[in-house]
Amino acid sequence: MSETEAIGVIGAGAWGTALAQMLASDGRELTLWAYETQVAHSINSSHRNSLYLPDIALSPSIRATDTLSDLAALEIVLCVTPAQVMGEILGQLDAPPRDLVLCSKGIEARTGRLMNEVARAACPESAIAVLSGPTFAAEVAQGLPTAVTLACEKGEEQWQRLAPAIARQTFRPYYSSDITGAEVGGAIKNVLAIACGVVDGLGLGQNARAALIARGMAEMLRFGAALGARDETLSGLCGMGDLVLTCTSTASRNFSLGKALGKGASAAELMAERTTVAEGAHTAPVLAELAERRGIAMPIVVAVNAILDGARADDVVKRLLSRPLQPEHASGSSERGDPSVRLDQDPTGKPA
């Protein structure tokens, strides 16, 4: 990478701030855009993000701003906005970067588009890459060892210029050309993490959670195949790796949301109280709709959507456990949207 290349981060939530801290760990100057003026002021004045990552002392080489035009001259920009506002924010860039690295995980609820489709529409001249994997923000900010998938739409040529810019001693990217797979894994694991949180909140035990992770992985693979993602991508860091992390820890926003739902809390009240975004809550409805439209069996995703929509968690779990028995690795109609996977039927196929 040329010494003159500049790098920036859009989004100063916990994850965006952690990425900025990691990238600045070698003393490199970095521009971090914050939506909230007070966040930018806090970072510049006290070298702390007092709202989203208060326990981390930030590098003085991070310069925060609330003005998007300050990122106009940068060659590489990491976009770490909430998924539902990415298109709106990228559309405001005066001069899109040469390389735009997407670090948000989700599906645009309004359109059903993956983040790379949203970014390509907003910044058609930028080369798109997707960074995804098992990453808790606080650990990355602390410099603890982390490995991620860096999927590049322009292939190895793009990887050769991005990898040196992003890699650090404790932050290791692995190359992929499958940006769809990298995005599918990151989006679906958030919904499955909510499901695992529900299991924990209901006190259903470790066996149930392990089974849910495995069956959730099967749903991820089915959906990914329908969109052209490769199985090996979803079996790697951005799929299985991220799934294991977020489905087994209360440090996951999506897991903690699901746990509260399992204990009987209202989804609407929980979402209103949060300053951080649990993307799985926004992804579940559109993912369930896309699966139904494509005829893909995703009963766990449908179950999470039902709970978010107000159904009692214990009732939804009972319906899941009452589904007809079938092969673990099925083919044909059981891979698709046949009536046996619907939550509104009992094992006999009659309406519940």
C-alpha cells in the first residue's frame, strides 16, 4: 500500500470505533465520522467514545468529525453504519472512495437488498469489499486476537491493496471473492443469535442451544445457496465462526435481546430502550419474507420473526418442536417451503 493512501471509517458506534482504534494502533492517522456531534467532540477532546465504547482509551491519531465531506479525499473507507441507514448515508458522500469496505451486517428491510447491493447503487464507482467474522467490538479495540473474512468483489488485485491496509498484528483478514456469502453469514447469524437468546431466556438448556446452532446453520446454507453463496464461505469465519460467537455470549446484542424476549419482555419496549442496534430484529422480518418468496425452509427464522411480532416465546418453541420428523440432510420438498415447516400447523398438518 502506498504511504500516501488515507483510510477512514464511517460510523462511530462501538464497532466503528473499535475498527478505528485497531487501524490506528500503529500510529496511523485516521478519520472517523460520527453521526452525533457530541460523540465526535468526546473522541477529539478526551480520546474516548463516552456513548458507545466508554472503557477504551482511544489513540490520539484518530480524528473524529461529524462532517461527511471530511472523508472525500480518502482512498479506503470502512462503512460501519447501521444497515438500515447505510444507503442514505453513502448517498451523501461528495466523492466516494476507491475501495469501500462494508462492515455492517444485515439486509435492507425496505427493499430486501444485501448491503453490497445498497452500496453499489449509492457508490457505483467504488470497488466493494465485505469485512465480516466473529468480532466483538470491545475485544478488537483492546487488541485481542481476531480473524475475519475480507471478501473482495474485484478479486485478488483488490485484496492485495486492502489486506496490508487493514491487517494488524492481532487483526488477521482471510481472503474470499464471495461477497454474497460473507454478507449472508453476517445477516442470518444475527437472527439465529436472537433465537439462541430465547432458548437461554426460557431455560431450555445447552442441548437445545447446540441443536439450534446446527439447525440454524442448515438454514443459513440453504438461503446462501439460493443466492449463489458458496458453502465453504458460510462454513468459515463469516458464517460458522460468527454464528458460534454470537449464539453463545450475552455480550452479543442480538443474544441479549433474545434472552429478554425469552423471559417475557416486549420486543417493542426492548428496542425502544436500546441505544445500540440489534440488527437481527430488523433482519428477521425481511429474511422470513425472502425465504417464503423463494420457497426456502427457514423455520427458526420464521419463529424469531413471530416472537418479535408479539407471539409468546414458549408457544412458538412448542410449535417448532411439534414439526414433523424428517431426515437431517433432506432434499426435495423438505428443503423448500412445504407446509410441514409452517408454524401455524401441528404435526398432522392441520391448522394449529
